[in-house]
Amino acid sequence: MKKLRYLIMMLCVLLSLSGCSSSTLSTLHEEIGSTQTSASTGNLSPLKVHYIDVGQGDSELLQCKGVNILIDTGESDQATNLIAYLEKQGVKQIDHLFLTHPHTDHMGAAVKVMEHFPVKNVYLTNRTHTTVAYRKLIETIKNKNINRIQAKAGLSISFAKNLKGKILAPNKKYEDINASSIVMKVSYGKNSFLFTGDATVETEMDILNDGYDVSSDVYKVSHHGSSTSNSSSFLNAVNPSICVIEVGKNNSYGHPHKEIKERLTQMNTKVYRTDLNGSIVITSNGKKLSVKTTTGTATSSSSSSTNSSTGNTKITYIGNKNSHVYHLPSCSSLPNKNNQVTFQSKSAAVKAGYHACSRCHP
């Protein structure tokens, strides 16, 4: 009887020890998992974001862990310069090509790029165009059997470990081609970048109304700094520490517009411009950002505005002789050349009996 009690007691002790060991092992796994998570938020492999000087147009290259992401290409006459720049950065293949909207200052060189580099994926919205350039683009995508993906609000993309993209717009069909631009937030560790194409105030309001988090460290100022974009409410929601304006030197559109420069000045953000700084490269380690420019150094928005004041050009307005509507030169609804009249000021257009375009809001 004593032996039986002894055996029962020993069995209980063994079961008790076994339970302790299991509990200790479980805690150890949780601690290892926690340590790995903590380590993964340390300094990451460098992400380089190039804002390429393509004159009066847009083109951005993101490079991380051997992955190349190209957003827009600039005009067709920039193809040689763009391809040379990409080759200098070691690009041999483009994994993801985003064409924000079918205006040639954003997609004009895309065909030449696709003919020169293998392209895995191309992202377009469902907004089409009737131009020869757009038709040639679609033909090239088909002929080269490039995977075509429709970019629309809500689409999430994993480019590489810790490098994520989220499409915030478009969320519907817009009449205005600029309004249909792809807007994408790219996150890398704790850093984030917002790319906007030529998204308009209407697009911005839709993004905010949809509840997307647009807060970003770096903001690609929409539509080359046009006042038809970059509303105060949107800029305040983004709240960037760095802004980049991709714009041509002495351009005929007056970009960036005075109102936008003033808004950025009030925000006390650093502003870089491709017409003043050349190509701009921002490097992220997932926590901190560093900036390199071809010419010049980091400037505050106020000094950037001062430096650029000598480069301002007078805006001309294009009127439609038939409809008596006047437009910005960048408007997608310009009449045929033989139906155009030029005004040197808004007041001159109004005095002649013309009213403002409801698309470009001159």
C-alpha cells in the first residue's frame, strides 16, 4: 500500500514538472517572436526613390533589394535621357511600371522604355484616350505580352519585404483625365511616400472622403504644383516633411503656381524642384531619410519660393472661338489650333466675353 502511494506521488511530481517545461517553452517562443519583430523594425536595406528630371513631366524610380519600380516616364523626347538615367542606376528590368494617366508628359516615353527594358507588370487606370501615343502604348503592351493590371482605389501591392504600395485613387470614372490619375502611397518601415500624378482637387476630396490615411513623409506635389490640385485640406492631411515638385524650367504653364508655393511656405516643409535641383534622390532605411540633388542643397519652402521667383513666366490662356470658353494651356479640353485664340490675362478673356473652363479652372 505504501509502495502504491509512493508511485502515485512520484507520478504527480513528474506531471507537474512536465507542465512547467511546456509553459517555459511556450514563453520562450513568444519572446523569440517578439525579438524578431523588434529586429525587423530596425534599419532596413536602403530604399532609393529617384525623382528624375524629365523637364515638364513626371518620372520616379524606386529601387530596393533588386526590385525596380518606375512611375511615369515624361514626354517622348525625354526617352533617351530617361533610359540613360535608368541604365546608370543599374536597371536591367522594370518589375512594376505605373502610368498614372494617359497624358504624354507622364507616359510619352513609355513605349521606348518598354522596347528597351523587359517589363513584368504595367499598371493603368480604366481611363483611355484617343491619341496616337495612347494607342501605340496599348499595342506595345499587348505585343510584348506584359501583364496589365488595373490600378484602382483599394489595391494593395507587396513589392518586397517591408515595401508596400496602396492605391488610393481613382475610385470612379472621371471626365477629367488628370482627375483619373493613379494616387499611390508607398510605405517602407516607418517612412512613407505619396505619389499623385496630376490628381485634381476633386480626386483629393474623394480620397479624403474615402477615409484613406494620406499622411506621408514625402509628397510628390500634384500636377507640377498646379493650383487645380494641392488643396489646403489635402496638404494638411498629408503633412509632409519633404515635398518634391517635378517641373520644367521656365515652363509656359507658370508651374508651380504662386498659391501652391505660398501654401507650402506656410507648412514649413522642405521643398525640392527638378527645375532648380535637377534629379532628386531620397534614401530611406525605414526610419530616416536622406536627400541628394544634382544641383543645389536642401531648401525650406520659403527660400525655394524666393529662388524660383526669377523663373516665373507669364501665363497665357487659350480661348475656344466657338464656345467662348478660355482654358489653361495644360487643359485636356483645348480646341483645335484653328479654333484657338490666345489671351495674355484672365481679365482680357473675360472682357472679350469668354468664361472659365469648368475642367481646368483657370
